[in-house]
Amino acid sequence: MKIGNVEVKGYAALAPMAGVSDRAMREICVRFGAAFCVGELTSSKAVVLGDDKSKALLKSIGGKIWAPQIFGSDPDIMARAAEKAIEYNPSFIDINMGCPAPKVAASGGGCALMRDIPLAERIIKAVVNAVSVPVTVKFRTGWDNEHINAVELAKAAEFSGAAAVTVHGRTREQMYAPPVDIKTIAAVKRAVKIPVIANGDITSGASAKAMYDDTGCDFVTVGRAARGNPFIFSEINSFMSGKPYYPPTLKERLYVCMEQIDRMCEYKDEYIAMLEARKHLSWYITGLSGAAALRREACMVSSKRDIEAVIQKALELNADM
């Protein structure tokens, strides 16, 4: 697949997840086969104002294909934010028009733009004209079941110069619960000539192949299934290429967990990193014997030593794995 002039090899990429897919997670996922990564949702206004937290969200992953994701409802501010994002050497810029969070939608950004296609079009054109790298757009199937307009927005994005679109197969109203709407993703693919990337319910190699087969999409992205499981990209790549997949041992899995947390501490304030590490550690130990008790301990860690203690206990309780 090509996103503008960017050649993408492989079968799956890491989807953006606010507060989750930070630089450390993105680097780990790329190491295990993610073809590219899209950064955490970033406010265009905050970027333009020079907010330090927003600057951190725009950090690259050194030499790999990646994109920052910006949101907002003002074409000029979105364009200026994209210009600032270019300073971090992204492969492309992603515009979020699919975030269902009330805080984002209430400000006119994210999924709210699906209710104002003309404004969405002006934003895409403004960003495309502001930068020299390709621009992509992510959105949902619609605002609710009575307003399914992903095809209309996809056509507007293509007309406005977008190099690719990503479709999350649920409405804003559905959030993340129901099965994805395969038919609408397939309809978007038939409606435009630019690449269509499918998102939603990709949890294994088999489900990735089913998405490709059922929608005709050009690529897939993985979100929640990659939490505590960066190995899913190796699984998908193996399944799609007909090669055997060898999952990591528990020891290998928890070693990667520790490595990810080490990187988090390197890239951000250690106190903040420890608070955020709690959820990542909990995801890595999901499904293990004694997981409930381990998660309770994981939710209280405040140092690397605490994390190492939880990992050691997990290994002892699951010695037969």
C-alpha cells in the first residue's frame, strides 16, 4: 500500500489510542511487526500554543513510518498545527474525525465533524495545502445509525486531497461495543480510489484476514488488542503470509513489558510513567493464573522495583506456562 509517496509494507499498523499508544508503546509495536504507528490524539489548539505535553505527543519513533494525529474544528488552526507537527519529521499527518469522546465532540472536533461535511472538507484542504507530506483522515461510519455517512465523508476527503482514509466500523453512538459494520467499510472502499484502512475488532491473524476478505480494504489497524500484546503484529504478519506463528513465552512477554516501561521512564517524568505503567502492566498479565490479585498489585506500583516484584510473582504463579 502507498499513502501518497510513502510505501507501507506489511499487513497491520497500530491505531492511535489516547493515553495508551505513547512513544514507548509505538516503538515496541514496530519492533514486533507494526507497519506504521499513528500517535496519540493531539489538540491542534494546544500544538499552536506550544503546550509542552502536546509537543511530547508529537515525538517520532526514529526512522520508522509514523504519523501524529491532530484534531480540531478550525481549518486555520489545524493547518498551523500541521505545520508545527512537520518539525518532528512525520511520514504523514493524520486528521481525527472519529473520536467519540464528549470533550472532543463538544468542541466541534473528532466525530462531530461527521455532522458537518463542508467544514470537514475545508479542514482537510487547509491541512493538505499547509504541508508537503501526505494527509490521511480517520472517521467512523457515522454519528448514529440514522446518519451513516462514511461514504460521503470519504469522497469529500479524497476530493480535498487526502492520501488515504481510515474507517472505524462503528458510529459515534455505538462507541466501541457492537461488532463492526463491515458493509459500510466495504462501501467506502468501493466509493474511492485512495487507500482505505479498516479499523475495529482486529484481535488476531484470522480476524485481520477476515477484514481484508470481507471489505476489500487496503490495510488494517489494531487498537485495543495491542494493549499488553504487541506480538499481535507478528501473529497477523505470519497468518497473512502463510507462515507459522510462535507466540512468546511468558518470560519473554513480561520481559517486553519491563522494556516498555523502562522506555516510558526514559521518555517522560518517572512519576507520570509509573502511574501510566499500572495499566500497561495490568494488560500484560491479563489471562494469567492469579491475574485478579496481580492486577490489584499492579494498580499500586510506584517504582520499577514494585513492577519487578509483580512480574516475579506472575512468573511464580504461572511456572507451567
